[in-house]
Amino acid sequence: MENKNLVSITDYSKKEIFEILDLAAEFEKNPNQDLLKNKVIATLFFEPSTRTRLSFESAICRLGGKYIGFTEAASSSVAKGESLKDTIMTVANYSDMIIMRHPIEGSARWASEVSRVPIVNAGDGANQHPTQTLLDLYSIRKTQGTLDNLNIFFVGDLKYGRTVHSLLQAMSMFENTTYNFISPEELRIPDEYKLFLDKKGLKYYEHRDFSDIIAHADIIYMTRIQRERFSDPMEYEKTKNSYVLKRDMLASTKSNMRVLHPLPRVNEIHTNVDENEKAYYFTQALNGVYTRQAIITHILGLKK
């Protein structure tokens, strides 16, 4: 798989996903290795990020590599009118891999077509976030012991939530996944993803509330209502507090159930959930370092 891009989770086969997850488990046991010595990784973040950018940079540092890049478009020549193509072709001259977050859907695919070094998509608009998906899969397998026969609850912004879209596609590769989509009417899962599940023959259900069915969940995947995806502030205000998960709601849930969240959290998970053993989102964020170490080394052919 040397020099292969990671633009969409569908770029990886089930076999390749397992290879990444197994590598991540190895890195969790021993995260400090000099596998990236003399390698330079570019991190180009055209929109804000905390966990994705810092976990990638932590992964690079723990592997003995160096990173270059920027944290917002305003601090790059894009602010002067430089095209994405020119930015990518220039930065590819300085690096062995480009990790890129961009607000426009399809930007990572376009970058992969003009870059001479591998492109890793760290999020492109409301489209895909495949490295988050791989750390989510790692977290699910670690807590459930399997990726088969699971009932996953997706809660919140299912229309613009790229982490939901990527994870939905990834989980369809495994046996007998059941999806429960809980969202306001304005933020329902797009029809294209329902058609995708129909073609796969997978079961899904849509709900406006989940308090009466929460006992059936293996994973509750909470998402924030994303202010930045709304052009109308009034629409955001109307929907922002649609769902708040509180500790008492977990009383009837399965003992192995875990709450995941790609973060950042606003108020969709009450802070009184944080100390509950079923809250897994901060460990999930830590898993991002190990998973991204696996992704980088696998793509560069440094680990198999």
C-alpha cells in the first residue's frame, strides 16, 4: 500500500482496515519509535482543528519525524489568492506526505490528483473524515471486542456530520450492523446514505427521540450541532439544543455500551456523564494518536 492516498474510508478494503487497527494496537503498546526519522510531514489545515491536528503532530513527533504547515488559510498564500493546486504542488516539494483539512467537499480528492506525495484527508467539508473513522473503529473494536452485530445510535447533526457519514460507510463492511439515526428534522441523514444502506441490505431506523430505545444501543455516537455549517443563524439557534445526553439516561443501558463523540463538545453531552464508566470520548481522542501513527507508517510503507 506504499504511497497510497487516504481520501475516503472507501479507499480502504476491510483487510486494510484491520491492518490499520492491528498496527494501532501495536503503537498503543509502544508509541515512541523512530520510524519517521528524516521524514517531513506537511499538515495543511485550511480550517480550525484541535484534536485532529494535534494528534497528527503528536503521532509524527513520537515517530521521530518533523512537520511543517499552517493552522488556518489566512496564514498561508491562499490569503493572497493562491490556488489549491499551486499550494499542493509546492508543498509536495517540501514533504513526504500531506495531511490536509479543507472546508470544500472534494478538495482532498482533487489534491490527491495533483500531488506527487500521498494525501491524507483530515476532513473535507461535510463529506469525509476517514482518519477519524479509523480511530472510531479502533475505539469500537476495543470496547466491544468486535465490529460485527452492533447496534449503533448516531445522534445530532447527521446531515452535515462528516464523521457520521464516514463511520456509516465503514461499519457497512462488517456483519449485521443496525443503525439508529436520531436527529431533528432539519438535520436528518441525507437520502444518499439511506440508499447506500438499502443497497447493502442493512437495517436502519430514524427517530426524533431515543430515550425509550437507549437500552438497545451498543454504541451511542453523539455529535454537536455545527454552527459553521449553517448559513441561517436562526436555524442554528432553533436546533442547537435538540439533544443533551445526561448521566441518568445511561442507567438502563447495556454494561458494555460506550458513548463516543468526535469532539469538540458544546452541550450535547452533559459534564455529569464524564465520570461515568460508559463515557469513552476522551480515550477515543487518545486513540487518535495511535491510529494516525498506523495510518502514516502504513501509507509510507514503513509498517505492514
